[in-house]
Amino acid sequence: MVEVLQKGNPILEKIAKEIPLDAITGPEIKNTISQMKEILRNTDDALALAAPQIGESIRMFIISKKIFGECNDDKEDLIFINPKIIKTSKNKNWAEEGCLSVRGVYGEVERFEKATIKAYDEEGKQFTFGGSGLLAQAFQHETDHLDGILFTEKTRNLREDK
Ligand SMILES: [Zn+2]
């Protein structure tokens, strides 16, 4: 399994590049997707992962089907390529977050309660996907990764829990 980069690695601080549309279905992206899915599958507390976290500075993240809770057998991991948040609720909430790239550290971050994303899937088809609560929180946390931002830059009540 490839390693998840940790805070301090400069790749995590870079603005990731858009993936050219004709490269979405190519072998390199397929390979990156399968590496990311493997990490999500094999890491108990991993709900989402952005490509820069495994050293690929490209605009893609994956939300694990685990985010849908226990009844997730009929669900698939959600792949977002060149995602853009196109709509948010007015309401924001503070909620606790953690990150695979900042192991053992948790803190509250203020996020929009709802968010809608426009992105491409792994077949290069454009789609929009809306979510609230934990899903909306993940959309915003992962989009931040693509812009080189870690949640620890926005957090309050940071705590360590190794
Ligand atoms: Zn993260």
C-alpha cells in the first residue's frame, strides 16, 4: 500500500492541477484511483482521501462508501475528478474533524451544512452531487486538500489523541 503523506510535506501545501479530460480514463488516473481505494478500504477510520495525500498533485478525491454507515453494501466509493463546489447552504456548523495526513490530531472546523459539487466521474462523465452533514463536511475538507489547505489551519479546540 502506498503511504499517506504527513503534514509538513510540501505536496500537501500545493494547489493541485486540473486533470485534462482526455487523461481521466487513462492508465495513470486508474492506477491512482486504485491506490486511493486500497487505502480507504484498509484504514478503519478513513472516510475520504484526496490525491495529493498520496503525492499526486491533481484535483481528485474519493469519498469512501463507509461514510454512508452500516448499510453500504449496495454503495460504491464516490470518485470526484476536477470537483467544484457550486452551491452551499447559508448555514454553517462547527464539527470535529481529523485527517489521515495529520494523524492523532482532531479539532473543530466550521463548514457549510450542505454543499453541492460538480465533478467528473472515472468515465469522464460530468455529474452533480449534493450532500449534508458529514458528507458536506468531507466535500469541503477534501476540496481544501486540493487547494493546499489542511484542516489544522482552520480549527479551534485542537486536541491530540494518539
Ligand atoms: Zn484530510
